[in-house]
Amino acid sequence: MGLSTSLGRAGFAVHSVEATSALRVVEGNQCDIVLLDGLGAELTMTSFQLCHEIRRRGSQIPVVFISDNDTIVERLLAFDLGADDYLHQAVTPEEIERHLRAVLRRSSPAPHGDCLAGPGGIELRPVERDVRVDGKAVRLTAKEFDLLRRLLQHRGSPIAHDTISWRVWGYETAGSRNFIEAQVSRLRGKLRTAGANDVITTERGFGYVIR
């Protein structure tokens, strides 16, 4: 059974289109989520470029990659370009379905627009998906935003590596803590550039915290 058929039976209305048509579908608000489905070498820069174009044009529609090239380099690139999840081709259709539903839940508007404040002049507004440091906008990827929001929501309480991985990416850390460490490092760098220094503290052997 093909993936489209499995997702259809699970209640999704699936429309398969080429990359050149995908942007028109996204810009016309004709879908709720984009699944970039590639096999091995077929997952070329075209898919990455498509993700980049979706974000460059201001769309916040969730984007999920699926590939059998499950390397740390490709995962990081996908998330840097604004992807919301990255799955290995070997996962079952049932797992893919649950990941898609989890991404859709996380991307749904927050029930209120309360501002989350942090040290260094950080302000995060969940509904607007807006982050500012001393009033200056900070441009984050979708996952960096979710990571910062999670840390601010639990300000003062350290969060374990695996908890961050599960809550932000929807799955256990992919075999190594290097992935989470790299993501935290990138977020730290962007906050530091904006003027918020030493905001995220490492709890050695456990995880991270914003105090």
C-alpha cells in the first residue's frame, strides 16, 4: 500500500504535486501541511530549495521532510531552512500519520496571546510567532522558535535533552545528543547577536534551562 493511500485511509486528503506546482498550492492556502517525500538521491536540493522558498515567501505552513538519507547534515539543513520535522523513509505509514498530526497540533494557534518574557530583554509572543530582544525582531526557524518557547514556558526548571527532542521534534534524539546541542548552539548564537547573551544555561549531563 502506498503512502498516499495509507494517509488517505487515515483521514488525510492527499494531493501529490511536483515541486513546481507546490508553491502555487501553498500560496493559495490550499493545504494544511507539506510532506516533501523523496527517495535517496532523488531528495536533491530541489526539495531544500522548495522549503526555502516556502519560508522566504512568508508562509508558516508546516513542512515535513521524509527521506532515506537520514544524516545529521541533511537534518540540520532541513531544520535551518524552516522544516518542522524530518523522518526516515523506513518509518511506517502509521508513524508518519502520527508525526503529521503532532506537527499540525503544534502549529495550531495558541489559545491566547500572552507574552513569554525572558532574561536579556527577550519577549516571545506565541500567537504571532514573534520573538524580540529589547524590541528588536529576531528571525528564528520554526523549530528554534518552538525550542525557545518550550524553555521559556519552563523558565527556571531544567529540561532534559530527550524531553526537548520529544516535545519540539516529536521523536527521541536521533542516536546522539549532538543534534540537540547543535540546535541549542544555533539558537544561542541568534539571541547573542540580538543582544541577549548567556540566556540558555547547560545543565551538564541533563539538558538546558533559562533562568
